[in-house]
Amino acid sequence: MALTSTVKEHPYSHLTDTLSDGSFKFFNPQKLNDPRYDKLPLSIRVLLEAAIRNCDGFYIKQEVVQNIMDWHQQQDKAEVLFFPARVLLQDFTGIPAMVDLAAMRDAVAKHGVDPGLVNPKCPTDLIVDHSLQIDYSKCAIQNAPNPGGGDGPSRPTPSRPPAPRGGSQCGGQRGSCSKAACSDPPSSSGRPPASVQQIENTPLLCPFHLQPVSEPETALKNQEMELIRNKERLQFFKWCSKTFKNVNVVPPDVGTVHQVNLEYLARVVQFSDGYIYPDSVVGTDSHTTMINGLGILGWGVGGIESEAVMLGQPVSLTLPQVVGCKLVGTINPLTTSIDIVLGITKHLRQAGIAGKFVEFFGPSVSQLSAPDRTTIANMCPEYNATVSFFPVDHVTLKHFKKTNFTQEKLKLIESYMKAVKLFRKYEDPSEDPEYSEVIEINLSSMVPYVSGPKRPQDRVAVSSMKEDFQSCLDEKVGFKGFHISKEKQETLVPFLHGGQEYQLAHGSVVIAAVISCTNNCNPSVMLTAGLLAKKAVEAGLVVKPYIRTSLAPGSGMVTHYLSTSGVLPYFNQLGFEVIGYGCATCVGNTAPLPEAVVDAIKQGDLVACGVLSGNRHFEGRLCDCVRANYLASPPLVVAYAIAGTVGIDFEKEPLGVTSEGKELYLCDIWPSRDEVQQTEEETVISSIFKDLRGRMEKGNSFWNNIEYPDSVVFPWDHKSTYIRSPSFFSKLGKDVPPPQSIENAYALLFLGDKVTTDHISPAGSIARVSAAAKYLLSKRLTPREFNSYGARRGNDAVMTRGTFASIKLQNRFIGKPGPKTLHIPSGQTLDVFEAADRYQRDGIPLIILAGKDYGSGNSRDWVAKGPYLLGIRAVIAESFEKLHRTQLVGMGIMPLQFLPGQTADSLELSGKERFTITVPDSLSPRQQLTVKTSQGKSFSVTALFDTETDVIFFQHGGLLRYVARTLL
């Protein structure tokens, strides 16, 4: 980086300035005396400062600085390079990055190079947060009698305020019994009756009361299972933290990557070699964008791009257009931040801003708290923007005062940000920059919404939910429809659970999860849910015990303020117990539904529903038998769980009836805005953040006691099914190989539109009949030991077999959903991996044919590595998601786009032809290539290399091989 040079050598040394207190130097773009600077969007000013500071004449030349300053003319044209201040990894996508670095050490060592030279040059934080699974939760008993009689489906009875769980009777409102507390010894042998069947991997039962263990023990049991299940991975992470320089590992059971980034790692400004400069970050998680809500520029990248940054390479991007999002109007008191998030998401998605920066301005921005802003910024991947940036203002500084920033540091931040004009007064229109375009959004128009039932962009007003779900039943199978015949729409299926009879219908809620991805960063939303739960319990409302309820806070901070505010016991009373800290339901790690519920759903072919407060809900992702999934704010998750169905009009239909016969509506128990704000002010204080900081720095005893290898290169265990040295560096030479055309390739898959990264990159549990399962069985593992794809991302053999293993994959060769394809030479239908393996053994290259929007979504690591190891050389599609296109290039796979107006169908391609793609000796960005088929057809495609850097990476065989060659 430029700071390793002396100021005298720096081409912009004349811009060096010093803060008024003389504490730090900085590069001040205002000293360019260029009037264009004041008109630049503030997010572009961050790019400009980084270019000036890192201008070394090699990676970043003065031309880059000039192009950024000339942003109004060069936007969407000029290629620029950006050195982020730090890299953020989570364990699912972080472990492949660290495994690759460990393998790179092996590769350079074979050429006589010191393997110790392979280290991240950019500070890297790895947060272990994605390995949590819900092995233990409150809803766990099936075919078991309820000793206390329980609560049937009839009207609720009043309840008293919940007592502390340590001394309360077993189960509370969801199956309380008249016996003594669970701490009392059982009167018999301590074994449950023979009639009680306990599901594998479900909570331990109180042997006397036949009820699940208490909430604190539930979380501890899940955490214990997480640590035991992932011990091998954790040993590798421990080795990384001790062996690699510039690597910090945050141990498990601390918080999600997004929360840790917001609460602990966010710095606003960085310090290095006596210089101060803006904080910035790229991360291997699409929700890295949350950090933009705090005025810190950051976005999600793929694992291979993050590895390049870690090794000192800049991020390459086309100078983006910046859409100014002007916020006006006053927020409705009943509108939550999630309603605002979904409203803004819809506006921006309709505006067509894919690949652009969004920057917020306008007088109403100051109404949004810092948590509100981070919640909004978190959703920018859903409308395909690169970032959603909120420049620093007095609200931001007020937030950081809560998070234990010292007054001295706050003054330093404010002084520096104002000196380089990165500080905003939103009420002052004279400070407004000039944008590529402006979209105005009136916050007063926002009303409560949910999103679903299959895609996050399909918003439904809560007032229209019942009517909309009915239309989904009527519509043909598609993005919203389920095509249920009229005579079957009234189907009711009775079943027994806990000794009580219940009924399921279309629209019945069977999963209700308040989870970590989006909402826990905003205390007001979570407190609203907690206060709603409190009012519901006090009014006598309950949640049916067969509904899989869970509460997965993103960090201990959330549990702390829910407990301090007094609402956590009411969450527990309704079944929303803390199951642990990490991603669970939204990545497919939810515990199995009770068998009786699954049987009822299948018997009636019911469209059962899940309601969750996350931001991902593709069909079948939560559970294979749950077809309709809705994103909702946490209080609405609680409301729909109480209702037991999404087919309810909250304005006209009651949630329940009191013992006095009074009907209770949602509006009767919905907390007021003032009530929420008062609770927030009293509970969300700096001590919460201080407590979290201490927890993170202390770690846990299991992590602290983990032993790790003491060696410069990692001692691979060839028997391991978690950590394996990948083959990305095989036959690595010092010289760049000449370009090779793709000759006589077969299409491994013939896909349609909207193929998401969930279809491509393996995630969730490993199906017992999958290719990955066959591999693990061959290693003498039992299905119970399979763990998840995410946990095994350090094993390329598992991940390659899991690529395109989605049960929802629509392959036109097969004609029905499933992870199958046609092996064209033999005519056999095989697993995708088995077909690819056979092609590779025969030395036949492979391509993929696809439609529009190939690669949309957020599972961004093995989405390119997997196809590469399957032998894919090119993907020919009508259009690509931008980031995925970059990922393909980074693995040496060509993204090729049909010419406008052309498709596989218009060219009359069956997909069974053999394809030859001519690659010239000299490639250039956006060059047209010729494709010839064995049937005599010839057509042109555009090679989607955006920059010269893309071409260089492709010629090297991918980014990893390029980086390794720089060390040889």
C-alpha cells in the first residue's frame, strides 16, 4: 500500500494535512482546490480518498484519481481500483478462503518459496457464526401425552405474568402441568413412559413432566452441540488465528457476522503509520452492506475476491453510478423499520438500480436511528444495489457514543470527517451532492407489509394478506401461485400432538422464527415484538404448541436488552425461546417439524407456512414441506404465530377471545411508538455494548482450550471429512498458459430463468440420497454425522458433490425439479455430480446453458468453485447477476451472454449438441466470440469481461492461480 512509501515519494504528498490537534496526518482531497469535489456523492469521496492515499503508480495510477474526480463524466465507464481497509469473513464462506490460503502455502513451498510469505496483507476478521443448528427447541415432543392437559385449539384462557423460568412449572402456557417444578425429583425410575417417543436430535425431556428443558439450558445444549460437531473446523480456525498474520478469529457463540461487524469491528476511521482515513470493508457475506448504515463503505464479495484483497490486491470495479434516495415525510407511529425497509426495497427494485450505489439524503433521514439505517442498508442486495450508503451525521455519532466510543475518539472522528467533507447535515440542502438520478420516497406513505410467499421482492400489505394468500392458492404454479383446486382449498386435516387434537389447513403457520439476519440490529423492532408478546400473554393469548417457534438473536446484546426490559419471559411463554447465537432457520438449519405435522401436511397436500423475520425465504429453504414462507417484522411473526394462520385479516378478525368473551384484535395489544421508544431508552444503553465487548474478548472455555497444530504449513489429515486441501493449484507453473478454445463440449445443464445461487451453491442440510451423502457414507459416517454443507465448506469433495444439488433445480433435460441431469452420450439420467465426473473421466469439457438472471442470490462462494471443479468451462446465459459474473471470471470460467434478442430457444438449441467456442490469443473486455455446434449452427456471444483485470485473471486460470504466481 502507498503508506509503506515515504511521503516524499508519494505523488499526492502535497495533499497531506494534519488535524487541528496535531494528532494524525491525512490526505485532504479539498487541497486539490477542485470545485467538482463538493458535488461528488460522499460514497464516491471515500473511493477518491482511498485512491489518493494508495496511489503508487503500479496498482493505482494518477489516472484513477483523475477519473474518480471526474465522476460525473466517467461514471459507468472508467475502471477504478479500491483498497478496502479490512476484510470480513464468516465461517461458512470464510473457511474455504482460509483453506485456500493454507493450500497456497503448500503450492509456493513446492517451488522453494517460503510458505510463511502467504499471509493476509489486509487485516482480516473471521467470525464463527454460521455453524449453529437447532438441535434443541421447545417444540420437540411428538406422539407424547400431555400430563397437564395442555391448551387445545379452543379459545385461550387468561394467564398470569410468567414467573422466572428456573422455578416455574414445566412448559408454562404451552402445556403446563399441575406438578411441582422440574427441579423436583421424579417419583419413578426417571424414565419416561414407553408410550413417549422422543425424536432424534430433540430436546432432553424432564423425566417427570415430559416437557423440554428450560430456555437457558436449550441455548447451552445447542451451543454444546455446535462446539462438539465442529471441533475439527474450530481447530483449523484456531491454527489460522495463531499462524497467519493479520487474522483475528471471533469464536462461536458470540454473535452473527453482521452484528459483530456493527457492534465491535466498526471503526468509522482507521489509523495506520500516523495517518487517519475512512474505515471501509469487503466481506464474504452479502449482508456486509449493513455497515453502510453507519457511514462505513462496504459491500459483499465472493470468497476468491476477498482472498485477493487479503493478499494485497485491490478490488476492481467500474466507477458506479450513484442514485440519490431522497427521504421526505414523517414516519407513521405504527410503522416499523421493517415496513420502511420493505417499502424502500420495493421502490428501489422498481427503479432498476442493479450494480449502482445508493446514497440517502433529504430532511427525513435524520428521523431514522442508526439501527434503522443499518436495517435498510442490509437489504440492498435484494434490490441488487452494490451499497446503500448513509453518510455520517450527528445521529451516527450519538449511536457510537452508546457503543463505548470515548469522547476523545468521537471528537477525532467528527474533526476528521468534517475536514474531508464526509460529515452531513441532512437538513441543509446546500450540502446535497449531485447524483446520477434522484428517487424521492415519502416515509409517511409506508404501511405494514410482509414479503412472500416465495420471493423477498413480492410485498403484501398486511391488510391484504388474507386475500392475497387466497389468490396464491388460485394462481398457477409460479413465483407466487400454488394452483390448489377449489374443492381442495377448504381441506382440514386433524392430527394429534401432545395428546391434543388440532387441525391444519392451507395457510396454517408451522414455523415462526424471530431470527438474526435483519432485525436484531434494531432494538425498537425487537422490543416491539417483546412488548407485543407481553401484552398477548397478559391477555391470555397462546401459540399452538406444534408450531416450531424460535428466537435466534444475533448477539448477546439482544438477549441482554430483551431481558433487561422484562419482555424475554413473555417471549418464552409463547414458545419463542433463545436457541443460540448464529444463523439457523434462514440457512435451512431449523429442527425437523413434528412427524404428525409433516404427515398432516402431506396427507392434505397443504400449503403450510413459515413466518420469519429474516431476509431470505426461497421456496423449500426453511423446510421441504413448507411451501409458503413470509418475511415479516418480529412483532408480526409473533402475531401470526398467535393467529396460527396467515389467512387472517387483523383489522376485521380477532386473534382470540378472553375468558370474559371479549374479542382481542391486534390493535388491542400492539405497543405504541412512545411505549417502544421509552423502553428502548431505558434498556439499550452503553452498558449493553460494554457487556458484549467483554464477552467477545473473553471467548469461551471450549474455544480457549482447543489445541492446534504448531506448524507453518497445515498438516492435512487425509481422513478428514471437514478440511481437505483443494486442487485449485494443481500443475501450477510460473508461466501463464496460452489461451485455449473450448472444443466439442457438452452442456451439463440446460436451465431456465431465475437460477439463483441457492440452486447452484450447496447450503443447508445434506440429503441422505445425495451425491455428497454417498461420499460421506463411503467415509463410514452415519447420516446423523453428516452436519451441513456450510460446516463442510472446507472439503471440496463434499462441496463439489453438493453443487447443483438443490431439490428445486429446474433442468430442462429432466423436466421436473431435482438435482439430476442427462448424460448425453449414454442417455442415462444421473446425479449432476456423477454425470460431470463421467464427462471429466472421458476428457470432455462442459458448459451450461441458461436464461435470464443467472446467479442471483447471496450464497456466493462455492457458486463458482463448485462448477469449476465439475469441469464447467463456460456459462452461456441471457443475462447474469453482476457479482456472480465476477465470481465465474475469478475461477477461470467464461460468462458468455447471448446477443440481444437471442436465446437458446430462438437459436433452436436442444442442448444436446456439442459446442465449440473459439478463444482468440488476445482477449479484450466485452469481446464477441463465435460458438459452433455439432449440428452446423453458428452464433455469437459476448464475453462478459468488464475490465482488463478480468481478462488477466481468466488468462491465469482464475484469481487464485494469479495470486499464487505473483509469489513465485
